[in-house]
Amino acid sequence: MILIIDNHSKNVPLIENILKKFNVKYKVFDQKTDFRNIEKNTYKGIIFSGGVPYLDEKIYFDAIKADISCMINYDIPILGICVGHEIIGEACGAELLKLKKPSWMPNLKVKILKKSKIFKGLPDEIIAYEHHERYLKNVPAELEIAATSRKDKVEAIFHKTRPIFGLQFHPEKSGVAGEKIFKNFVDLCYS
């Protein structure tokens, strides 16, 4: 079973539909759940959705960061999408900055710099859907920048020693390439 953490994203039903397509069982929990008490052995993987996590509220972010720090130590695959990517990056020590105006690119060219298990079988460049208000900078040594675009230097991050992946773009709205990323993630969770 895969755990989806819903950061109040309208795209969660799209993620659910993709997982159903692959016959994967899942549960959806709201971002305000205390994840430190969740049975880690129940889940094969975790997906942090995009959405609005109120990152500007320090108290709230500290609670999310504590939960994520705990989950990172579960040693199960984690996929962060948009806000989920930003939360993972900041929890690992990257700098999270706000854009002057929101970025919306429905056909963004993303260059894959590092093939990994979730980019397996994809070309070196994909077309992706992106919509966000923040971005990561000064990525720490434990994370590797795995994809870039003309809009964002950090389109994807991979943890160097754990199965943790962050995507600034939205694979659930990125057609065949996005579905392939989810399929690769599911395969990693169940391997």
C-alpha cells in the first residue's frame, strides 16, 4: 500500500487514478496528520502531493518538517511533487525561496541530468506540466540535482543514499512521461 499525503492539492484524484491504473492500493491522509504515529511497516512508499502547505507559517512547517524527518528515516521510497519536493528539499537543508510571480508552464521542457530508477526508460528531455510559487536553491550535498529546465535550475532532486525523490513539476499532469515516472516509482516501492 502507498501512502499519499494530501497537501490540499486538487490533483490528488489524478494521482489516485494513476495508482488505480497500476492496481496499487493506497490511502490518503491530510497533511495535518501526525505521521510519527503511523505504522511505517504498513506502507511500501509515500507520495507527498503538491498543494498549499502554508510554508510561511513557521510553527506549521516545523511540524511538517518533524514528520518528514521521521519518514526519511523509514527507508522506504518517497516521491515529493511540487510542494512535496519543496518540503523534502527544505527538510534536508536546501533554501526555499518565493518567486516574484507564480510560474505556470503547461508544456515545460525538462532536461534529465541523472537517470535514476524513477526516470528509467525516459528520454533525456521530457515535456512536463509545472505550476508553483517557490523554488529550491543551495541544494545540500546529500541531495543531487537530477533534472533542470530554463525556468528552474532544480526540477528534480534525488537523495544520494536513500530512495527519496522530489519533482518540482507535476507528473500527474504530464502525460505519458508522468505516468512512466509513477510506474517506475511503484515498481521501486514493490521491488
